[in-house]
Amino acid sequence: MKKLILKFYKELIFKLKKKIDLDLKKLNLNSLNELFNHFETDKGSAVKNPYSKNKDNLDKSLIGHGYAEFYEFHFSYLKNKEIKLLEIGTWKGGSIASFHHYFSKAIIFCLDRNYKFQFKSSRINFFNCNTRNINELKKFENLLIKKKSENLDIIIDDASHIYSDILNNFKIFFKKVKSGGFYVIEDLNHYKYYSHLNDSSSDSLGIEEILKLLKNGQIFKSSTLDEEFQNYCFNNILDISIHKGIQDDSYIAFIKKK
Ligand SMILES: C[S@@+](CC[C@H](N)C(=O)[O-])C[C@H]1O[C@@H](n2cnc3c(N)ncnc32)[C@H](O)[C@@H]1O
């Protein structure tokens, strides 16, 4: 009960919060990297550490994964198409604001378990959801049905980067990608660099290994991805490319559906 009241309260505060209206924002930035840097998402090549807690902004070091070139490589042909895009893990919305400008006709869905999202637009649908919570996922699915958007062109997982979350999200959301569409996993190797993200067991396969096996149609043992899902992947994955960005830990996977 206490939890429900708290959620209701947070939802109310979020609804009342003043947001930046992206439909009114005219920008002269065309490349995705410029947009990523402008809206300060670490998908860009040169952003001040967006997660720095230093309020005086003393932490001026430039960081960024440099993922724009890979997004442009796979998606530039969709720039002016009426696509549907979902990002899981949007935080303040820097990447969503960039995609809103880049994909000028896209209908965008955003999922996050917190309420830090700062933007609004007639093309953006923010939904508060923890992907570990089945009830919240069900509600999100109902929203997609209501918006006639059960299948999406692009789904991006930029949420926790925890090993098990990456696999669980893939299992839940890959089926929602349209034929010919893409499922993107950002920072897929972070769990190897940061121990708090690594909840795999000693005999678990690495994420890259799993993707290779799925691409090659080889069955493997996994507590998350059962045989039925693996078979679904064998029948539905056309290609998987893994790209290396700027930082040591910058890896991104683009999984194309048949
Ligand atoms: C790396 S940030 C997202 C950054 C954003 N995509 C950008 O480029 O600016 C990760 C976000 O994932 C969210 N997140 C983590 N675990 C989640 C979960 N289980 N369900 C929903 N959101 C989650 C966090 O609340 C956080 O806002």
C-alpha cells in the first residue's frame, strides 16, 4: 500500500513537472553525433560526464562512447521515415531528444523505472516501468496495443547493463521488433568491467558468445534463454554486428531481424 501511494505521488509530481517541449525546439544540428553531444548523452563522442554528481561542474572531463557513427551506419536511411522506436532506460532523455530530432517522423516510446525524464513532444510517449516487474510490463504492453504499436522498427536497451537484465530484456523485447527491424544492446560488455553489473555465474556464457551462438543457430545451456526462445532467434535473426566505440568499455550490438 505504502509503495502504491509513493508511486502515485511520484507519478503526480512527474505529470506536473515542467518539461522541455521538443516540438518547439528548432536546431541546426544534423548529425546524430552533434545531437548526442548537444543533449549530453554518453552515446556522443564528447560530452561532460553526464552522471557526475559534482554540482559545480568541476568535472569537465569529456567522455562518450562514440556510438553515433554506428547508429548512422545502420539507420540513416530511416531518418525521414515514419518509424517506431523504443528505448529502454532513458534517464533524463538526452538520447530520446536526439532521436526525436534525427528521426523527424518517428513515434518514440521510452521506458524507465525512474521519473527523471525532462522532455515532451506529441511524438514521445514516456512510460514509467521497471522491466523486472511483470505487472508494469503488462501495462506497457497494453499501452503499445492501445497505440497500435505492438511491433517496433528499433528497440534499444540502454538500461542497467546488468548481465541478467540484458538477457531478460532481450527475451522480452526482441519479439516486439518488426521484421527487418533492429534490436540494439548498448554497453553489452560493461558487466566485464564493473563487478556490480556482473551477476553471471562462473559457468555462464558471455553476452558476446551468446550472440554468436544465436547467430550461428547453435543451441546452448542458459537459465534465461530457453530452447524455445533460442529457436525463435535462429528463425528470426538475420545478422548481428558488434561495434567498438571510443572508450575501452564501449561496445554496442545491432541485431537485425529477418
Ligand atoms: C545509462 S542510463 C540511460 C541513459 C540514456 N539512454 C541516455 O542515453 O542519456 C540508464 C537508465 O536505465 C534505467 N534502468 C535501469 N534498470 C532499469 C529497469 N530494470 N527498468 C527500467 N529502467 C531501468 C535507469 O533508471 C537509468 O535511468
